[in-house]
Amino acid sequence: MATKKGLDQTIEEKLNSLFELQQIDSAIDKIRTVRGELPLEVEDLEAEVEGLTTRLDKLTEEKTELDTLITDRKNMIKDAKASIKKYTEQQKNVRNNREYDSISKEIEFQGLEIELSEKKINEAKAKISHKEEIIEASASRLKERTADLDLKKKELAEISAETEKDEEKLFKRSDKARKDIEDRLIRAYDRLRNNSKNGLAVVSIERDACGGCFNKIPPQRQIDIQARKKLIVCEHCGRILVEPLVEA
Ligand SMILES: [Zn+2]
């Protein structure tokens, strides 16, 4: 049957062959679309997980710095208190007012140092508690996103394994279907498919309109399409038109 490459086919048979080929090729397109989005989703999630991890590391580092600051300031307070104790003792044995005043100034200075350190500690504590909130929120988001990523990766692996087989089968069917169609029509079909974003070269009438460009088809033209006595293309987009009920 395929020896004459469809030249002996009636118009109706040609239309059926073309529509069948279109359905097979559309199925291939669909598989590619499904798989085509998943790698992007995985990529986006990977970027988000990486970003969150970096953010968490930075926040944790900042928190550690604040902890160190608190420890340092606590040590300073301890030292200052020891100094005050030492100066207070010294003050008991001064020989004149000048020495007394000088030690008083030192004590006063150490007191101010303690006040400043206490202020810094309180500030750091407030910052830490704020950071801990952000750390907690980021960590929970990271956990969520990591779970999403694992899921999507698994999905992608499954789909890839699954669709590879389906795609192969469809490719074989597409090749076989092509062999039943005359070269002239195949060339027109390929040109139309390549020029359209949705990959549709053969479309049916949908609600009195072309299923490819959705422009209205005049009633007489619809009757001609339904008669299937000649090959009719959409006057707007050039796609080959078939009646809705044609089944492959
Ligand atoms: Zn059209």
C-alpha cells in the first residue's frame, strides 16, 4: 500500500493519514512540553535551595559574631569590676587629694565602660533574637524547598525514563504514518508545523472556527470541508482543515 506513497489514496484517506500523523506528532510535542518544564523547575529549586543555604550560613555566622561580642563585653565588665575593686583599695591609701581625684576619675571611667558594655550586650541580644527568628523561618523554608526539590528530581527521573519509551514508540509511528503520505503533502505539513508555535498543521473545525488560528470559517467552506472531496486550507493561517469527527 505504501509503495506508491499515498498517490492512490482518495482525498478522504489522505486527510485521515494527515490527521493521524498530526495526532502522533502532537503527542510527541506534549511529552516534550511536560519534560521541558520539569528541568527548569528543578533548576529554579536548586538555585533557591542554594540561596537559602548561603543566607542561613551568613546569618549563623553573624549570630556567632554577636555571641563573641557578648562574651568579649562580659569579660570587659569583669575586668572593669576588678579594676574598680583595685582602685577602691588604692584610694584608701592615698597621700593627697590629687591622687584621690585621679583614682576617682579612673573608677568613674571604668563605671562608664561597664555601662557601655552592658548597652552593647543588650543591643547584641536584641539583634540575636531578631536573627534567630529569621534563621528559623529560613531553615523551615529550606527544609520545604529541599523536599520539593527531591520530589521534582524524582519526578523528572521517572518521566524521563517513562517518556523515553513512549517517545520512541511515537517516533516509529510517526515515521510509519509519514510513509503513507505523498511527498508534496509531507512537505506542506512540515512547513506548516515548523511555522506554527503549537506545532499544528492539520486542525479541525472548532465552533465554526479554524482550530489553529480561531478565525471563523464561512458556512459554505465548512460544508466543503465536511464533504472531504478536496483538500482545504484555512484562508487565514494556511493550516489543513478537517472536519471535527475525523478519528485516526
Ligand atoms: Zn486558521
